Amino acid sequence: MRNIASTFHRSSLVLAALAGIGGCAATIDQAGIEQKTSSAIGRPTGSFTISNQVEGTGGRIDYSVKARDGASYKCYMYSATGFQRAMSFGQTPHSEAICTAAGGGATTPAPAACNALNKAAGRC
């Protein structure tokens, strides 16, 4: 009985240590953020820059986006934390980026991003 209790205790300590190490940190890389942002603002990757990136609690990432034509956006997304990925065996997805036009330049998507959904929304 003592052997089972000590094994359980050690397992609990290891799990707590893993949760503490990667518990709240977002796990998405910069290329992933750029791809999600590209989809949200309807512009190809490389045609905008990301700045003021701040990682909050629970995997929330807030950031600003500036397009080449001067359009700017305030965006956020949620990235799976290290703890969430560990507990779901890597199956927790990242959210899509949510962006709002912040003014200062053109706010419509570039013509290349004009698709049926953007046409229906009157964006192109």
C-alpha cells in the first residue's frame, strides 16, 4: 500500500511541476499568429506587420496590426497553453484571430482577398 501511495505522490508532484512550468504560456509560434491574422483581415501574410504583442493570462494574445497601405487593426486570439496541450495530448486547437479596424487608412481587404463572403458583407 505504501508503494502505491508514494508512486501517486510522485506522480502528483511531477504533474504539478509540469503545470507550473508551461501552465499559462501560449504555444503558438509567430508564423501561426501571422497566418491566423491573414485570414482575419483578408490580407496575405507579409503584407502587414504585427506589433505590441502582449500575452495575457489563459493564453490570450493581444496585438496591433499595420498593413502596408496604412490600415491598422487591433487583434486578439487565444493560444492553447502548455497545460491545456499536455492535458489533451496536444489536441487543443488555437482560436482564430479576431481583428477590428482601428482607423488610419484603408480598412477594406485588398482586392486579392475579395471572396464570396467578403462580397456578401459589402467589403469589396
